[in-house]
Amino acid sequence: MLAGAGALSSQRLAELARFADGLGPELNLVLDLADPGLRPRPLIAQAHAAGLKVHPWTGRSENNFLPPALRRFAAARPDAEVVLRELAPGEQPGALRAGRIDLALPGHPCPELEREFTLTELTRIPLQAVLPDNHRLARRRRIALAELGGEAFIGFSEETFPGRNATLCAGCQAAGFTPRFRHHVESLTALLALVAAGKGVTLAPAEVGRLPHPGAVFVPLRPPVPSVISAAARRRDDGNPLVQELLKCCRVGGASR
């Protein structure tokens, strides 16, 4: 994770590109948060010019439990080092299968992931409605999911977020309707931007609301509230005790949310 103006020099980015695939910068280094349009900062173009991907530090549920989990792991196994790689949920199964990573944190797992890998539930997160700030329901303290039955929905790219649309469909169908997807996005930033632009509504974990979202509001749902899980995945034949120890540390953090 990058912070500070010194991380922006082209020379430093070129040095990082020798051993890194991408950056995980703070969001304010990627977007101008004071700009209503969230104008991109120069770091994006500079990193791409150096051959680096850019994955901003986002509102993922792992942000809550991963830092304390890493501290617990470091205390328990000071002889071991954890190397973090920022990968989209759709990229993680391939990296796990190829042995490039030993433990994946894909968020809510799709059924295909469960068939191939061993999954461990870390925490369960309720979904909220995400609406344009001028939506007829935007000022309500809580809404029933069924009230969104006639709305156009914004879904996710299956390549980047496999299985997420099926999860949204299941929650909506339990409320008595099947969502009509108008757009599909490849990032949470794009999701919030399209909602703010009035292109549709969606459901997302409350943690996503930690990202800047001018023009969009998060509204809690009345019970029954659909939820997603945050899971860890590992190879079925992996008996590495270090992986088991790290997973244990993650489970403690997830359960204490």
C-alpha cells in the first residue's frame, strides 16, 4: 500500500516494476476526492507507463480483519513472511490453482470455487441498497427490498466478480422479484459512479460505502436482509502449516467484526 507524495515519482515506480506487478495505493492518491467528478490523479498514467497495474485500497471486507490478522500471524510466526498480492476475485482462482498464491480472499465465492478448493467462511455481511441521492427512497432510514422490484439494476462483470449477479438475483427473488440488469461493471468505483448517474440501483455490502460515493446513498434493508460471506480459499491438497496458521488468524479477525 502506497502513501505519501514520495511514492509518485516515475523513478520510484520504475524501481517497483522490477519486482512488483501492481500497486495498492490509498484511494486519495488515485482520485481527487475533493472533485465531485472524482478526477483521476497522475499516478494512474504514471504506473501504467511503468507497466504496473493499479488496484486502489478499497472498501472490501478484508480491510477490517486482515491488518490485525497479519499482526497476530507475525507474533505467532516471526520466522515467516506474508507477501500480499492484489488480485480481482476473478483472477484469484487461477493464481491459486497455479501455485502463485497459497490463500485467496475472493469475497463471496461462486459455486465453481467451492467445487475445486477448500473454503472457509470468515464473516457474513448484510447487503444494503445503493441508490442515487435523488431517488424517491433515498431519504428513508430503511426500505424493503421488494420496493426495488421495478428498478433497473447494475450488476457485475462475471469475469471480474464471478457469481455476484447470481447472489443478487437470489436475494431479490427471495423478496418476490427478479432484478433486471441494465449495466455490468468491472469495479466498485464504476458501480458507484453509475448509481450516482441515475443509471440504476444495486445491492452492496455496507463496507463499499467507505469508498467516496458522491451522488449515491446506502440505505439499510428491512428484515429479512440478504447477505454475502467473506471467505478464504485454499488448495485441497495444501497441508502447509503456515497457511493453516494464517487462516486461523483471519478467522479470529472475521469472527470479531
